Amino acid sequence: MESNQYLDVFIDESKENLQVVNDGLLELEKEPTNLSIVDEIFRAAHTLKGMSATMGYDDLSDLTHKMENVLDAIRHEKVSVNSDVMDVLLNSVEYLEDMTADIAEGGNGSMNVGTVVSQLKAIEAGEAIPDKYTTEAANESAATTTNDEPKTSSSNTLTVDQFEQTVLEQAKIDGQSVYHITVSLSEDCLLKVARVYMVFEVLEQSGEVIKSVPTVDELENEEFDQSFDIILVTSDNEDDLQAKIMKVSEVREVTIQPFDAEANQSIQEQEQSSDESESDEQSETPQKNESNDNGGEQKKAAGNKTIRVNIERLDALMNLFEEMVIDRGRLEQISEELNHNDLKGTVERISRISGDLQNIILTMRMVPIEQVFNRFPRMVRQLTRELGKDIDMQIEGAETELDRTVIDEIGDPLVHLIRNAVDHGIETPEERKSKGKPGQGKMLLKAFHSGNHVFVEIRDDGQGINKEKVLQKAIDNGVVSAEQSSSLSDKQINELILASGFSTAQEISDISGRGVGLDVVKSTIESLGGSIEIESEFGKGTTFSIQLPLTLSIISVMLVVVEQETYAIPLSSIIETAVIKRSEVMKAHNKEVIDFRGHIVPLVDLRNVFEVPKANDDEEDYYSVVVVRKGDQMAGLVVDSFIGQQEIVLKSLGDYLSNVFAISGATILGNGEVALIVDSNALIK
Amino acid sequence: MSEAIQDDKVIVFKLKDEEYGIPIENVGSIERIFNITRVPRAPKFVKGVMNLRGVITPIIDLRERFGLEQIEQTESTRIIIINVDGKSIGVVVDAANDVVDVPHDIVEPSPEVVGSINADYIRGVAKVDQRLLILLNLDKVLSEEEFEQLSTID
């Protein structure tokens, strides 16, 4: 089936449309009376239905169709929005998402949706199926929503309404022609819908489809015989159009004739005076699904100026660029050595240009974190209903952009944290009231940029972390010893819940305690080069704060020398570098510490940590110290000398050496040597 | 290892006084030794990592691996880049300078007495033109335990 080539586009667009539906529904729940939201949802659902029908995913289009019916009922105020209705609708969206996912994985998107379909039907039938509308506003689409009315598709004449009339007149003024096109498909055509789709594709390239009989809706549902009629505004001539349409296979016949808008004017007027007017000499089929059609059309016409690029290509581009960054480093070094003015100038220029290029490539890979956040409101909503809680979830900074690779990885940890907050953090309304808090819990999901990092915060106003309980549990589970526990700060105690082998849930619940603790969250985030912190006040709430790097591939580092070896320390974790007199180093608890701007900072000698072979035993009078931080804690890394700051390409050590202590990766320096990247987080306890 | 590979060409390298063979299909390239960066706290036989045309490649010291004494690098010291399971690893050998056809039928199972070397590493022994070649089982040179050890160092 040639629709395979459209599959990627189909999946992407379906996801987008589902997202629109999803967002719209949640919005609608907050403002049940805002019918413009319904319109928006309807449009997205409609597009989805059309596309899935075209692609032959019947179950998907069926379910969407049922959903659409309910939405239509809501739109016409036949069904009122309440949380039961929302439940069913959101549930359907979930099914739709599953189906789309199935299709994306190569399945056929078929699923047993009997329950939800019958629920949708029940909602729809909750009111009498509308035949007549009393309200003026609803009047216009009355004829169309009753899709079951007999079709007279063989009719070869068309009428236009006021709006379309205006468009047609405008087109004439602009010098475009209006054609009435009748397309007949050959009788043995198997994929009528696909052919219709292709014909529309062709037509939309040459102009604008103003109207079709049967409606686009019906065409998509294959509710027509062998032919259909279209009014098209175009600047192409008849012969060209004819040739173009005939190129679509299985089209038997195309007749094109100029459409006389003026002649229709009188009909239109008559129509307005009497709604059921069929007194025209032409026999008519009043198919007026304008609101739908126009909606669909506008969506297609309003293509924004973006293109879809396969992420693999971007990765390839990034890899090539990384190679270039390495060679750029080498060029800089050579020009420095040769000290040739022209060469230096050129190399500087190349450096600048490649710097710009790097920015562009990096931003190209950036996607708003919205993609990840989007699924949370529904998840929270569902969880709250399951758990009998009441939570108002707010999202801030969804537009914050992050590298695609980070986005792909961050979803699961966030799900985990949010489930955790809903399950263990926020109390039930009764419990909250008894504590003098408002019954509705608050949860804030917030993302923002700061420096070279993106922060994601999950804040709840729940019960907070019970430190005694945590400590007790940690001791019981052997995460810390009783002696150690006495010297822990509050923060350290909070962070115990992230330690492996720890789980505070009293009993294992469906929601969060599934044997996988928050340690998985921590390790995922750390594997992304990020970090996680917890702030919590018992009884008041908890904030999880995740710090993530903007990008994973190119980072700024400080190169330092330890004996004969070169190491790279990520600039993001460095506070400053200092040269300190040996005499200023103090001892506390048998550890070397320095007084750094009023803070006592422990020293970590990289020579010892990395077991660097000693070249000489000379004790120097000065220590070169790189002060790094992890959260609030600091440490001074003692090195032999500083080389300077450089942009490097982060490379992994490979599968064989994936877990080397305090080394997060490697990079290739300008001279071709490999330098290891220090994971300063691992050095701070 | 399939039968077809077994009677194919092998790259011959020297380690101490013995000659070893690895199937040519598994060999990516043979490199001169240069600029190996030591990886701290890695197992002893991991000599470090090297930049192999933009790819960070771990380097294994086969002398250390086989429990032989260390020697200074010489002009003939080479790194053979081998590909196992789609991953590249470099092994340091004393010399690598020959490609030999090993007919399948002359490969004999490894003798029981092989000193310190775990017999698992050895696929067999072949006598080709008065030379005794020890054919290595690459999968086993970095055996499962070794792989595990390598990826769980801390």
C-alpha cells in the first residue's frame, strides 16, 4: 500500500492532533461552558478521523468518530460536560494514543474498544438524538450532523453559501478562476478513500477547494458512489487540472467546467429566505458542513514554515560537527605554535563561524519540554480520581527548551516523581482539612533555564518528608549506619529516599511503590549529567529540584594537569579556581580543608583519587585548587596546574568502561590525545 | 565460531616467545602504539583508552591479561584493534606481522598443559610450517566475567 510513505507523517500528525484533543479536554474540564474549546477539539479529532480512515486504520477512525459524535453533542449543548463524560473522553484519548503507538510500532492499530465505544454511545444517547435545533446558532449545521440522511451523491450541481460566495467573488477579483470539477473513480477502485485523498492533494496544490459534494467528511468515510463534485478556486487552467487529476490512478473521468458564482447568488438568496429551499431549477443537495470543512481546510492551508527532519540526520550532523570541533581545537593549537598572522586570523574566523554553527545545530535539536509535560495533567487527574484525592496541577515554563536526547530520557523519572508526589506527598482532602489545609492539594511542575542548565521542579504542598521515619527506615534497611545517621543534615536525610535499597511507602501501592525506588530516578538523572535535590518541610510539602544540562554532546570544561595526565572538569560544576598557600590548608577530622570565602571546603587530591603515578616527590608550596560544587556542597579539587577553558565534545568511554569511578566520559583534545572528564559530583559526598 | 571461519586466515602476533592467531575477520586494524590515556581505578589489564580516529577505544594489555611479565615498549609493539560483538577493543601485543592460512584439519584441541593461561581462551593449536600457533577464542579472551568486571568497576 503506497500509504506507507505517509505513515511517518500520519503518526506525527496524529500525535499532534491527539495532544490538541487532550489539552483541549483538560481545558474544557476547567471551563465546561467555553464552547470554542470544543470546536478546537472537534477540529483536531476530525482531522485525525479523516487521516486514519484514509490510512485504513478503521478502529482508530471508528473510535474517533464516536468521540466526535459526543463532542458534537457537547457543542450543541445536548450533553453537558461533567467529570463522568470527561472520564470517558479522556479514556478514549488514551485508547487512541495506544492505537497510534501500536501503529508507530508497526501494528495495525486495532484494539478492543468495545467498552469505551459503548460508553461514548451512552453519553451521546443520554439525550434524545437531535433532529431539530431550536437555537439559531445551531441551525446552520443541522442538516449536516445527521449524517445518516440519504445521499444524492450523483447530483452534479452545487450550491454555495454566503461565506463561500464571498470567497468566490474575491477569487474572481483576484483573477483566479472557479471550476466545478466532477471526478469519477473507476468502478473497480478498491481504495476509494485513498484516491479521494490523492485527488484532494493534487487540487490543494493547484488551488483551494471551496466545497465538495459529498462533504469531505462523507468522502473520508467512503459514503459516496463513484463520483464526487468539487468547487475549486485556482489560477491553473482547465486542461492542466484535468491532466493532473487524471494522473491519480483509478480515476475514470474528470469533467471540469467554469463555476458560475453569479447564477448561484439568486439561489443563495432564496435559500436564506427559506431554509428548505429546493425550488431551484437545479436539483440540490444541501450539504452544509461548512464549519467543519472550513476548519479542516484552514488547518491544511495554514502550514507553518517548518519541516520535519529525521532525528537521525540531526544526529549525523551533530557527529560531523563534533569531528570538526576536534579539528578546530587542533587548528587553534597549530596556529598558536606556528605563530603566523594570516593563519591565526583565518583560524580565529573559523572558530567564530563554527561557534555560531554550533549554536544553530544545538538549537535545532532543542524541543520544548512541553512534549513531556503534556501528558502529566491527565495522568495526575486519573491518579487523583483513583486515589480519591483532589489536586490542582499547575505547569509553568512548558516552553523551556531542552536537547532532544535529554527530553527523551527525562519522561520516566518525572512520571515517577509525580506519581510519588500524588501518592505519598499530597494527603486526602479529609486529612488535609483536619490539618487546617485547603482540601485541594496543589502541585506545581515548573521548568526554567538558568545558565547552562535547565531546572525542573516538582513542588507539592503535601505532608512533606517525615525525617524520623526516613532515618529509621534507612537504618533498618542498612542504607546508613546508626552512627552515621547522627551526623546527617536535614537535607542529607531527605536525600536518603533517593538511595538505593530504600522505599518509604508503608505498603506497596499501585501508584508508586512498585519495588523500584526513587534511586532509579536519581541514577537516570545522573546518567544524563544532571542532579536532583530535595527540599522538604514536614507537614508543609516537598520540592524535588532536577538540574539538567542543556545539551549532552558539547560542553565547556576546564583542562587541568595532574602529574603527567590531563583531566577535564565541566565548567558547569566549577565555582572558581584558586591558588592556595600550603600554610593556609587546615585540618579538620583528619581531612584537609580550606577556608574559601567563609566556607570550610574539604580538599580532594585528584592524585590520590585517581591513583596517578607520581613523577616527583617535591611538595610544592602552593596548591592549585578547583572549587566545585554539587548543590550546596563544595569541594576543592587539588591539581598540579590549570591549562584553561575549552569547548570539548563529550564521548563515552564505551561499553567496556562504563562505570569508572568519578569519570563521566572522555574527550579528544586538539593534539589527538584523550582526556578523561571528571565527574565532580561523585567526589562530593 | 563457525566452521568456515576456522579454516580461514589468521593474523599472527607475538607475545613473549609464543605466537598467537586471531581470525582476520575480527581484526579491524593494526596500529602503532601512541598516547594511551590511563583510566584510573580500571582493572590492571586495562591499559587505558586511545583516540582511534575519533572513537575512544579501550586498550587491553594482553601480557597483563595472560599473566606474563611486563616489558618496555619496543619498535615492534603494536595494538591490534579487534571487533567483538560490534565493539572495538585494542589489544597490546609484542609484534604483529604475519597473516597465515590455517587449514581447518590441522587445528588440534589445546593441550592440557598451558601454564597460567586459562584453556578457555584457546580454541586450538595449529602447526603451520614448523610454527606453533595458538588460536585464540576472542569471545573468551574477554570472558563474561571479565566483561562484567569491566563494566562494574568502581
